[in-house]
Amino acid sequence: GRSAPPLPLPLPLPRLLWASLNTPTSKNDTTPTVNMSMVYDEYGRPFIILKEQQAKARVKGAEATKSNILAARSISSIVRTSLGPKGMDKILVSPDGDVTITNDGATILSQMHVQNQVAKLMVELSASQDDEVGDGTTGVVVLAGSLLEQAEKLLDRGIHPVRIAEGFEKAADVAIKTLDDISDRVEFSTDNTDPLVSTAMTTLSSKIINVNKRKMAEIAVNAVLDVADLARNDVNFDMIRMEGKPGGSLEDTELVNGIVIDKDISHPQMPKTIKDAKMCILTCPFEPPKPKTKHRLEISSKEAYERLYKQEQDYFKEMVQQVKDSGANLVICQWGFD
């Protein structure tokens, strides 16, 4: 029969290259070296192993479990000091130099760059809490870290992780049932919002705006009730926008039942607030028409220029008069105004 093909021979690196990868070529050579080693697989193919990768080891079993618990607890310990009314604020500095001062767990964790996959789960836990509930982003991470701390003690006693997880699930069922038993239903109406305001105030005790938490809570409650569909118990939070302006103080915060246009006024006599506005929305520029072709206009006298200027003014006044005749007192243009 036919003989099997020969195995590929090893491909050795040149000696000079091998020396440059491992050791300096002379005593005075200060060129930085790369620590690596070269090995061959069972087929004779060469490959290089970096020393820093070679030092890493794969952990298994109980050691891997404890390593993951340690990573999660480290995330919990970072935000633990910012929990509660006496929690401390964190100063976060981005790579661009932007400074953020906050004690919100979701904000702190969202700006952290973590590599461990279990630590990333803790960050995602805080983000999901913020999306679904909007509060408790710090407490949920601290609670998870405390549960893992107790779970580690049970692991040291030889209890299987599956049994520990089952115990946590049963404890969660008991906790939910207990909360349902001790909770009270608070009745409210659009005429009596005190229960809602009191509830909102409790969430602001640990925030920077706690000195004005009564006013801020009233603004938040009124904003939600303005857009809420009480018949379906549904709130479209996309209809609530917050706009910040530099300068002033927290006492200047107000609720606007309408639309805030963040644009500079083009004339000092323009009104800054319009109630019961009748809008005229234009998809064309509010200016005299311009020829689409290139042209050149030569004016040889003052009278000719005055006639041209008067014609443009008459056309513009006619456009303004059409808007006034429609009854609109607010014009919004997609393009621009002359």
C-alpha cells in the first residue's frame, strides 16, 4: 500500500531572532526585551507563549467559586459606603477629565471599567434595577454582596452551591410574603397627593437635593400625574424631560406644563413664555425665494437698489400677514428665518 505522508518538520526561528527575544545581545544593550518561550505541538508546529500568559492559571471547583465571590464582594464594598442617608458621595473622573460627584449606585458602577465577568454581572444588576424600578441601585448590589458573603461561609462548611441557591429562593419567597402581609395600600387622588409626596421625599433623603426635597418631590409627583393614565395604571416617562441650565440655584427649579425650547431668542422684544399657543409649523424657509440658478444682478443706481429692497420687504410682509391672518402666535420653522 501507499505510505503515510511525512509529518511536517519543526520550523526553528533564526538564532539571532531567538537571542533578541530573550536576552540582550551585549552588557551595554538597554533595549527592552520580551519574555517569551517557544514550544512545538504534537505535529511539530512552533508557537510562542508569553511569560505573562504562562503565569496565569485556570482555577476550578471551590477555588473558582470563591474567586468569583471575591470579585462580586469587591464591587459591593465600593458602593457600600454610599448607602443610606449618611452615605458618602464619590468623585468620578472620566478619561476626558470630566468630574462627576454622586452617590447613585447605577451612576458609579456604569463608569467603572471591570474585567471580571462576575463583577460585570453586579454592574448589570444595578443597571437593570435602575431601568425597572429607578431606585435602590446601591442597595441591590450591597444585598447581593452580603448574600454572597454568607454563601461563602456555607461553602466552607461543605454545603453544595445548588443547596445554597435553593435556600436563597425559599428565603426570597418568605420575604416577599412577609412584605405583602405588613404592607399597607395608600389611597390617593389628584386632589390629595400628600401620600405620594411623602413617599417621594423618602427617596431624596440621601441625594444632594435633600435640602429642597419637599419642593422636588412635589414637582416629581405633579409631573408624573400630568402624563399618567390612571385608568390603566400606566405612565409614559418619555413625555417627561429634564433640562438643566447653568447658574441659579435649586430653588429656581420649576415644572413646565408644556414644551421648553432650548434656543436663544433672536430679538429682545420676543416673549419668553406663550400660553395657549397657536402654532404655525413650516417646512419651508421663512424668507423671500431665491433663484436656484447662479445669476448676477447689476445695480447701477440708488433708485434701482431701493426698488429691489422694497420688493423684498413687501414679499416678507406678505408672508408675515398670512401668518397673522391664520391666528397663529407662534411660528416654528424647519429651516430658518430671514
